[in-house]
Amino acid sequence: MATEVTPEADETALVDTPDEHGHHAQPHTPSTAGWAGRGVVVLLISWLVLLFPLSRDVSDLRLYGLAVIYAIIGLSLNVLLGYTGQISLGHQAFVGIGAFASAYMVSVQGQPFFVAVLVSMVIGALQALVLGAISLRVRGLYFALITLSYGIMAEGTLFNIEKYTGGSAGQAAPLPEPFETPHKFYYLCLLFLAAVVWVDWRLMKTKGGRALLALRENPRVAATLGIDVKLYTLVAFVVSGVFAGLGGALFAHNSEIVVSNTYEFRLALVFVIMTTVGGLRSRTGVIVGSAFFALLGYLIEHEYTFPLVGWHLNIESLLAKLPGPDLTAELAPLVLGPLLLLITLIQYPGGIGQQLRPLTGWLRGNRFDIHDRGDKEVVVADVRA
Amino acid sequence: MSVLETRECTIRFGGVQAATDVSIKVGEWEIVGIIGPNGAGKTTTFNMITGFYKPNSGTVRFNGVDITELSVHERTALGLGRTFQNVGLVKGSTVRENLKTAQHLHAEYGVVAGMLGFPRTFRTEKWLTDRAEAVLEIMGLGDIADTRVAGLPYGVLKRVEVATVLATDPDVLLLDEPSSGMGPEEAHRLGDTLLELRKEFGIAIAMIEHHVPLVVRVCDYVYCLNFGEMLAEGKPEEVRNHPEVVRAYLGEEADNPIVQAAEAAIEELVETD
């Protein structure tokens, strides 16, 4: 396979015209100005995430906190859906049980917040372990049905055990010291998200992640490469369960109360949609997609004012003018979600992650290439899992 | 002593007897060919050796140890490596990533240590990357290390697959139709590689192969299966000219003019090779 470097080949390399796929022969090194431009964009994003919330009021901060928590939950589901190709339609139960466990530990047992979070994560891991054991036997549609039933069962029974959950009145889940304001709690959620991203990143860069990708593609091949298929399937479920438990605990304290009807099936549906629309196996995509779905209701209800032209825009009232039944902001994720899902499945199997790729590639120091689709291929068949 | 051995392995699927008393030996430094028409039970035999199927009777031995009850990944850990008929690679990953996947058992850290990002996992990863590159260099695939597997031509994929299995550090390589999808020249080069591997690393090889010139050139011993039973075994030349073998492949008497014409054609192929 030795390629001979002829003078002509050298010359074309200098000009570096993209080949038929739009790939360049040489890696791109941005100029100082190029790096400065990238720096500005990074600063803008950091400002949006870190500084902008400081100037907002308390109710907005709860919403931003929720967006961060959704991102954690999206990453949890991404481990199953993206890395192992297994679906969970019962993730509201994982999150809900995490939420109740943490609220119970803090409000009834009087344990410190961080102990409660740890308990939620352990409970999440245990649930996931059981589900993972089932997934070794049942796959595809039937496994989806089992997770669906588990979620709805948990909703109807576990969430209503008065002793642990406070019944229909719910359980208080105060903001923990020293993060006792929604502002501070938002930053705590960000810290947890950073930890989840780190773990997810290292998982995929080390042997565990490679094992998962191999066994998703072909368990037989994985086994012949020395990978213990059962063990690693369970590892994936446990990781997902831990993330979901953490998401649940934060969910509870972010709203300062846990009520069972928060964690209903609709939520599980939104989780699956936001992860897929975000882009399987793309951390950036999943985070952006999840945050978008968390904020969707707000974006629709919000009254946008454009003082210069004196315009007021409220999407909800616009929607109300449409003929037919009313579309409330609450239902928006379930109307817009499937539409976005369709676009994802047909046009962009890599989801938001794929659509953001020109930008994320550019930030990493590549040329800005609008046709960049990344090196991770997400096939439509993946998303149809 | 033989490195790998199946002793009278028999397996049934429902009413179908897929393999009957199959006994195969692969000695040290040996390259063994397994031939036979489609559906003869060749891949089934491989599946019994690697552990996808458990034989109804008979045993599989590796370095004198009975491994019949071990699971697939445990056999890999002992030193069994295998390729697949339809290429067993992670298509979405790069060639280098595939080799690193294959070095799973060489990554001496726990999954959790990897996830939490302990410093030593970074060092081990670096070492694994270097090792993967060394293997790719040996297989002459160094310049496609960063290419995603999905876009590569079939013949190259087959070589990448061999490189991948080499990265698991096997004592015995089981190759399922390694030359399929290759032209005569590529197949010849593959033969060179296999002989080289044996010389350099002392790896014993068992391969299912239809490409007669390749089998005749590299194999020390050949087994011919038909309908799950051992039809003939011996030196490549003996097996190739065995009347039963010729009949199994062509389904006619060997003195039939069509058969003779076919034989002449095969003869010619061998000579041109």
C-alpha cells in the first residue's frame, strides 16, 4: 500500500483541493486570527452557559437547571440507545425513582444531599442491572415492551407508596446547602453534567466503549475479540442507570418537590425523542437536543417583545388561532418531537450533532466545511432500533 | 503435540446432522486447509472450535486442555483467533480503532478506571495505539490506519480483519475464506503474508478456503468435508486428486468428460499461479 510521492502528487497536495467527497488531503492549521475567531465563539458559548443565567430571575433558573438535568438524562439514554442499541421506554421510572429516593433520603431520613444523590445513583444502577439482565434474553421490540411496562408499572405502584413518596401530595426536596438558591443549584447541575460528560468521554475512549461499539455491531465478532458480551451489556445498563439516578435526584431538588404525576410515560417518550433528535453517539448533539426539549414549552409560552418595532410575538397564541383542537405548550414536545424525529430519520440520521458538525469541526481547528458530516456515521437503521 | 484438535465432534440442529465425528488436528507451525463444497460443515466446525456451538458429542482441545465448555471470549484469551466469512469488523470505526478493540484483553485496567479517567489508563491507551500501529505496519496497512472501515474495498477489509485478529495475539489463527473477494494477485500476496506470519510469529493457521492454488501453495495438510463428514485428508496434492473429493465438488463421475474438462481448467489455474 506504499504510496509513491511523485512531484505531481506533491504539487496537488500543496494546492489541496478537496476530493470528490470534499475531504482535504492535508490537515488544516488555522492562523492566529482563525484561532482568535474560534476563541470568540467559545467565549460566547461560555457566556451563554455561565454568565447569562446570573442576570435572570429565579423561575428562569429552574428552567435552565432543568435543561442541564435533561442533558444528563439524554446522555443516560444515549448510552443505551447509542452505544448498545437497546431502547428504554421506561426511563421516566429510572428518573422518577431517583427523584423519590433522593427526596426521601433528605426529607425523611435527614441525610445530607450528596449522600442522597449517591443513594439515587446506586438505586438507578440496581434497577438498570435487572433490566440489563432481561435484555440479555429479550431484544428489540419485545425488550422495548418490557421497559414500557416497567415504567408504567412503577408509575402506578411505586410512586404511590405513601410512606416513601408522600403519596399524591408529594415529597419535599429542598435545595441543598450550600447551593440553597436556584442560581447556585444551576451551577451545581452544570458541575454534575461536566462529570457525566467526562465519564462518558473516557468510557468511549477506553476499552469499555470500544467493547460496547463492537457488541452493538455484532456480538459474535465482539466475543471472538475477547469481549465478555454479557458483562459489557450490563456495564452499559449500569452506567445508564447511574446517570438516570443522578438526573432524577437533581430533577427532584431543582423543583424542590417530587410529585408522582411529573414522571409519567410522556416524559419517557420525550427522553427518547430528544436523544435521537439530538444525535446518537454525539455528546454535543444529545446535550443540545435535550436542552432544547427542556426549554421547548417555555419558548412557546414566552412573550417575545421587539421594542424597536413594537412587536409582540407569542407562539402559543398564534397556535391557538389555528383551526382544530388547541395546541398547548405542554403538548408541544409531543407534536414537534415526532416531526423532528421524522426529519432526523430521513434526512439527518446523526441528528443535531450531525447538523452542528461544521461548527464543532471548525472549533476543533478544521476548516469550516458546511458539508462536514463527521467521522462517526450514524446509520438510519441505528435509530430505528 | 497438536496445538488445536477436535476429537470426533458431532453436532445436530434439529434433524440435520451438521457435523459428524469431525476430527481435525493443527500442529505447531502448521498451516491446515479445510475444504469442501457449500454446506459441508466447514464453518460449523469453526463455530464449534471458537465456541459459538457446543458439540453434542466430542471435545475440542487447545494445547492439550479440553476447552469444550469454555465461552467464546475465554477461548480468545487462551489464544484462539478467528476471522469471519463476511468480515467481522466494527464498520463505523477506523482501522486503528478496530485494532484497539481487538486488544481488549491487553488493556490492563478496569472498565471503571477507564471511565473515571485514571492517569494510568491514558498511558495504557497510548501503548495500545503504538502496538496497534506496529501490527498494521507488519500487515502493510500503516497508511490506512485513520480510514474508516466502512469505505474500504472488500479485499482490503479481509487484510484488515487478519490484522485485527493478530492484535489479539493468537497462537492459532482460524481464517474463514480469507481470499474471498480477492483477485489472483491479491490472493497470492495473502499467501505470502500467511507464510510470513508463521515464520515470524510461529502462529499455526487453520483456514477454510476455496481458492485451490492458495491451498496447494501454503497448506501443509488438508481436510475435505462433505455433508458434515470427513471425506478425505492428507497432503494438498493427494486430497485434490482424491476421486471422492472430485466427485463431491462436481457431483459426477471423475471420468465424465465435463469433469475432465473442469479438472484441466483447475490444473491450468494452478500452473498460471
